[in-house]
Amino acid sequence: MEISQRNSSESRKKNNTGLDMYIETAPNVKLYVKDYGEGKPVILIHGWPLSNEMWEYQIDTLVQNNFRVIAYDRRGFGKSSQPWDGYDYDTLADDLKAIIDQLDLKEATLVGFSMGGGEVVRYFSRHGGKGVSKAVLIASITPFQLQTDSNPNGIPQEKYDGMAAQIKEDRISFLDNFGKTFFGVSFISKPISTPLLDYYRMLCSFASPRATLECAKSFSATDFRHEMTSVNVPTLIIHGDEDKTVPIEITSEIATKLIPDNKFIIYEGAPHGLFYIEKDKLNKDLIEFLNS
């Protein structure tokens, strides 16, 4: 495994502007990684089916507040490799570990949005949280979304099957409708401009169709309930109570009861896309937690 950088490691030490690079996390799998700023590392893990660009409004604030920010594209998304397989959470957590190991990160904070929350939890249960001192779950899918006998309030499998059918039929049309729910757009509420909504749809369209479908299976069906206690560091949990994409009642409200040391913040009236819709409040809460 190797790091292929547009600037060398030595140049990063001399140049605080940071760099972008590709890190090989598995044979023939290279992930696109941005590494900006100086200070304690903060690793940003994007949601589905976006890429690291979703963190645009967080990266600058974090760097300006003296943090080193690592934001990467999950395999199958953005500028990263698009292998046919490897979209289960074990493999995704192994990709995350490879980034942490190869960048030799210590006392890092993992920040997982939506699907990315699963990588945070699996990293602790699978790799013991090596190199990580804090965690943040934003609108996370954890601990379990699917409706089962032991999780009667979850989302029925039929809904996920319908979503998969829409993706296979017309993926871009699905992304268009998905984005409106994601950001809370309705006939009476337009909290995001049409050009920006189109931009996020474009970012999602760059994802591999295979990765889009396989990751949907992973975040909908993976049961993290028995793993939540493995998150043994101070954890910030943030969720909007009007989130129609990842309902708070079956996710963060349960997660806060399972993670030993956590602070739970509810954003009243907020939809799923907190990184933009509530960017100022989110940035403030992130910085406050990171400095605590």
C-alpha cells in the first residue's frame, strides 16, 4: 500500500496550505484524500451518495480554528477508485484504518455524517478506535434502521427495495427527488438555492451506480446495536428532528442511550442536510466540542 501525493510528505511539513493525494487502502483501490491545516486531526466521513465536497462549509472553519482536516472520498464515490465489491462496513472501516495508519494520525476526531456514522462505529468495534480520541455522529444511520421483529419501529424493507428499483430505473431522477427530501425542500420551504441543489445532485451522480446500490444495502441493513458501546471516547451526537431521510426516533435517540459518554444536540425543525442547512450552528457546535 502506498501514498501517491500531488505534493510530497516533506512539502506538507514546509507548506501549511496542505495537499491532496491518493492513498492505496487495498490492492488496486486508491482513495482520494484532502489533508489541510495544522493541529489535532479531524477526519470527515461523507454521507451517501455524496463525496468529500459536501464538507465545503466545514473545512475552512476547522482549518481557521487550528485543526488539521482530512476529508476523503469513500471507495466508489467522488474521485476514488470504483471497485465492483467492498461496500460492506468491515471493508469501509478497513479503508478508514489504512488512511489513519498511513498518515500516522494520533488523537484524531472521527466525524461521520449519515452513512459515515456507520464507519465511525465499526472502526471502534473492529479496530479498537486506534488513534482516535473523540467522535462525532451527525444525522447518523446508527444504530439500526431496518424494520425487523427486534426493531419494529424501523423502516420496512419494501421501502428500501423501492428505492433500489428507482435507482436502477433512473438514478439521476432518483437523486433529484432524494435531494429535495434531504434538504427539506417543499412547496412552502426552500432552504437551499436551486443551483446549489443541482450541484449536490451532480456530486451524487459521480458515484459508481454499483457503489450507490451496494452502500444503500449496507447502511439500511447493518445492525450496529451491539457495537455502540465500543465507542469509548467522548462523542457528540447531532440530529435534526425533522429529518425525513434518517428519522431521529430510530437512530440518534437510541444511539444516545447506547454510547457511554455522549452529548446529544437536537436541531429543532432541521432536515437531514445539516452540513449546509445548519452550517453555522453545526460549525459552532463542532468547534466547541473539539476544543472541550
